[in-house]
Amino acid sequence: MHIENIPGPSTDADSPNHVRHAQLKRWVAEVASLTRPDRIHWCDGSKAEYDALCDALVAGGTFLRLNAAKRPASFLARSDPGDVARVEDRTYICSARREDAGPTNNWMAPDQMKATLTGLFDGCMRGRTMYVVPFSMGPIGSPLSRIGVQITDSAYVVVSMRIMTRMGRAALDALGTDGEFVPCLHSVGMPLETGKKDVSWPCNPDHKYIVHFPEERAIWSFGSGYGGNALLGKKCLALRIASTMGRDQDWLAEHMLILGVESPEGEKSYVAAAFPSACGKTNFAMLIPPPAFAGWKVTTVGDDIAWIRPGPDGQLRAINPEYGFFGVAPGTSYQSNPNAMDTLRANCIFTNVALTPDGDVWWEGMTETPPPKLIDWQGQEWTPDCGRKAAHPNARFTVPASQCPSLDPEWENPAGVPISAFLFGGRRSTTMPLIVESFSWTDGVYLAATMGSETTAAAVGKVGEVRRDPFAMLPFCGYHIADYFDHWLTMGRKLANPPRVFCVNWFRKTSDGRFLWPGYGENMRVLKWVIERCRGKTPAVESPIGWMPSASTIEWDGLPEAVQEAFSDAMMLHRDEWVRELLLHEELFIRLYDRLPKEFVLRRELLLASLWRGPERWALPN
Ligand code: GTP
Ligand code: SPV
Ligand code: MN
């Protein structure tokens, strides 16, 4: 076996000289003897290493180098058409006891799963290079940060990890001789038999497993090279494993963006918002206020994950554990998200977008009129009338956060930023109002726990079905979801000044299918009300489900009259819709019966009572 990247003479058969962590060396040696790669490469995270790997990916056909004048240092990758999104039905939480994974997670006994996986990993890296990728989630050295080491046989994963995490020598050095790390084992699951030519997107069509061992804090992923299945620092470590760490260590790992809002008076507040996958976190995190909001500024701390813990002052503080954005490409445009478009100017990896004749990228929604000719995400010729999508609906960009023009100056503050408000928002065509503030922390936890959302292309499966997605964490909670609700209730009790909790819905539609709310930058109108509520500066109306803004407390300047007229419909509570909604809450509660917080049962009764006492259609007073 050949070992690369060893400065000076090696004293150890399996790792370079500077690796002084005995447990890490042992684990790497064990994995190598199981998976039998041709080479082992310890990643240092340097630019030279990144460039060399990108060149090799180009040479091997995984990457296509984009036009250097239009999209400098950027690449296009086309995945296998069977490997385009997270595979939720292949994702497992293998806690020792089934009841600790809870009814919303797939489970298998750890021993049984290890036996299955050991069989699959046996010899799975033959003919390939095994990369050892040390990384930090969160700024290196922050008390909130955690270190992982991913072993992978995918160079695409290595270069993506360098964008998405603080990867390389510094993370390894921070581990020292005996620091704690989460071992993250990954293989695309396609050994290269001698003399066989590699394919551009190796993966395993028959066996995919995304597996978490929460007690051991270990991750094993087999068979996929895409996104959250393969970049193990993200959903696997920073959400599923981190959520179990947070339960044990009194903090929270959440599927949330973090943004800053500065008022014209210079008052700064931070907000964290949980929306399910492909429901607008990146857009909201990079919001540009419309002209009516002169002097207001929105800044970006993170677009997908927040790690949150009480600071010494009893206020919650949050960090973004990631280093880059892995964002949904379709729908991103200079109209919808100029900050994202500017972020993407260079140094990007695009996956499953379309290619223009001049070597740039395109996706649905990027421009109003599509180019007359493209190469689609599967490498086929494409014209606007061909009846196919040019980009896959879950096509994504991978880009360093540092390139984002709206990046908050505090985004790498190791102590995190103070959180004033939590927002929860699903994708709901009906029922849920544009904005409502919960009556209390407990009530806010109830609203977040019972959140529903229409499914999106971010996961393999049916798109557009309403399902309960508590806290936007349904696919990401590493333990029993009812214990997670309880953890949230408990955390609130420990806080001197808990953030206010709001629910939003940008996606409500008219009966003929048009959005009731313009969304995107106009969401600033809702965000301003949220901030002013937190500062005690604006009144609210009591509705059956929570506090709401009257139309007069919303800034309307610059919007067409019709939007203000639609506001009443966007805020309306229909009793029949809510009765159906409460039945769905009940359905969730029965699934979680033995561990459900008692408060929830009472809260549901109270909601039902308020809705019955109110009119059939509850509207905001004029
Ligand atoms: P993950 O990265 O999958 O966790 O998702 P995300 O929440 O960051 O998703 P993203 O911001 O990329 O969501 C993109 C989708 O949301 C696209 O379909 C957008 O058109 C839609 N979207 C975002 N903001 C708005 C909005 O304010 N209104 C409406 N109607 N759609 C929006
Ligand atoms: C999501 O699906 O919520 C994502 C993308 O953020 S992935 O990393 O692929 O899970
Ligand atoms: Mn996400």
C-alpha cells in the first residue's frame, strides 16, 4: 500500500509523522485493513491539495472545468441519476435501544447493522485512494465547536468538505494526542476492479446506508456520493449526532439559518429560523431589504445549521458550524437572491445544474427566459421546448461562506451571536397564517413541534405531500423526537430571557394556486415586525392561536395595493382547516404517546376550544 503526503521519514506504517493521535491512527489502520484501498492520503486542507484534487477530478471526468472568464475556478459535476438527494428511508439511528431512536427514525440493532455494514465495507475501496479528512464544525478552538474525521474514497467529497468545513491540518492539530473526534466512515461503495475504468460518479445502486451510532458517536455511510448522504460533517454530524450531544450537554443542534438585523438606529438583533429542506433558509438568510427599509441591514451568519447554547448571561448564543453553503440552485436568481448570485461568482462546485454553450451554468429560475440551447444535468442536449428540466430540482452549489457579500462580521465569533427570536416555517398552501407569535415559550415549542410542511426534492420520494416536520428536524433528529421536545421545554426553563417564538408561512396560496405573499426580500416586512416585538416596540392582536400583527403595524410602502388586500387572506384562520390540522397533531401525538410532554395534550385542547369559541373564519380586525 502506498501512503501519500508524508513529510519526512515515516515511523508508522499507516500514518504520517505529524499524526500523534493514537486512537485516530488505530481507527484509520483498521478501516484500511477492512476496505483495502490502494493508497491512503491524509488531507492537509491546503489550496495546493484542493487544486490537485480538482485537476484529478477533471482528468477523471467527474468535474468539468467551467469557463474561467465567466466562472473562475469553478466546476460542474453530474451525479448518477440515481444519486441526487438524501435517502431518508436508508437513514438509520442505531441506538442500543429501539425506543431511544423513536418512531420517526429507522432503527436496527447496532451489532446487526455493524455486521451488515462490515460486509459491505469489506474490500470496498479496492483500486481507490482512501482520504483521511480531519475537520472542525465551528471555528477551531471555540468551546461550541466539535471535531470529526471523515474517511472517504471520494475526491469529490474531499474537495466539498474543504469548502463546507474547516478542514485539514489545523483541525488535526486541535485534536492533539487524545482529543475527542467523531469518526465518520464513508464509501461510495464501488470498488475499482483491476484494469477497470472508473465511472464519473461512482456510487452503489443497490446498497445505500446512512447510519448513526449515537451512543458511540460514530457515523457509517455507504453507497452514495451526494450531499447530506456523503458530506458527513453536515446532517450526520452537525445535526443527528450533535442533537444527541446537545441533549446530554444542555445545548441545541438545529436545522436553522442565523441572520442579523440592524435597524436605522444601529440596534442589532439576531434571529434563528428553522424551515424544512428547500423551504427558503438560504433566501431568508441573505435577504436584501426593499427600498422602503432605508437604513435597515440584514446580515448572514449561517444558512442551514445552528448550534445554540446559553451564554454566561443566560441568553442563548448561536454559531454556524459550517464554513460554506450547500444551497439549492433552482430558483436562485438576481431577482430572488442577489447575495447568493454574487457569492457564486467564483470558486464553486455546481452539481446537477445545466451547462451553457459558453461553459457557464444555468438552472430553472436563474433568468426569465431560458437560453435557447443547453446541456442538461444528465449531459443531454436541451432546448426550452424539450419537456425536461435542464437542472435537477435538487441541483446544488457548494461555495465558501466567506464570499457572501452579506456575511455578518460576527459570523466566526467563537462565542456565537445572541439570539432574540426563533422563527419556524413550513411550506403550506393552506391553513397556516403568514405570521403568528406564540403566547409563551411552551406554546412556541408546541407550534414548532406540530409544524407541517409539503415535501420537496431535497429528499428522494414524493414531492408536495404535507407531513409533520417538527422543528424542521424530522429527518435530522438523532433521538426520540418527543424527548427532543422535552429538551426544548427544559432549555427554556433555564433561560433568564428566552427568545420569542414565531411561526411564518411564505407559501400560502389562493384557491387558484397563486402565492398570497410576494416573499423573498418582502419578507423584511414580517422580519421587522418580529424584531420590533422582541424590542417591545409594536402591539399585537390576540388570535385563537397566538399574537398577530394588524395590517397597520406592517410597513406597506412600495408594495402594490393588491398585496395589502391579500394580507387579510394570508392571515385568516379557517376553523375547518384548523380542525383538520389538530387531528394531524393528534395523530403525531398518538405516535409519540409514551414520551409526549403532557403540556402538549392540554395545549391542543386549549387551541381547539379557542377555535370553537371564535368564528368559522377568524380574520384580523381592520
Ligand atoms: P436546504 O438547503 O435544503 O436545507 O434548504 P433551504 O431552506 O436553504 O432552501 P432554499 O432557501 O434554497 O429554498 C429554495 C426554495 O424555496 C425555492 O423553491 C424557492 O423558490 C423557495 N423560496 C424561498 N424563499 C421564498 C419565499 O419567500 N417565498 C416563496 N414563495 N418561495 C420561496
Ligand atoms: C437539506 O436537505 O436540508 C440540505 C441539503 O441542507 S443536504 O446536505 O443534502 O441534506
Ligand atoms: Mn438543510
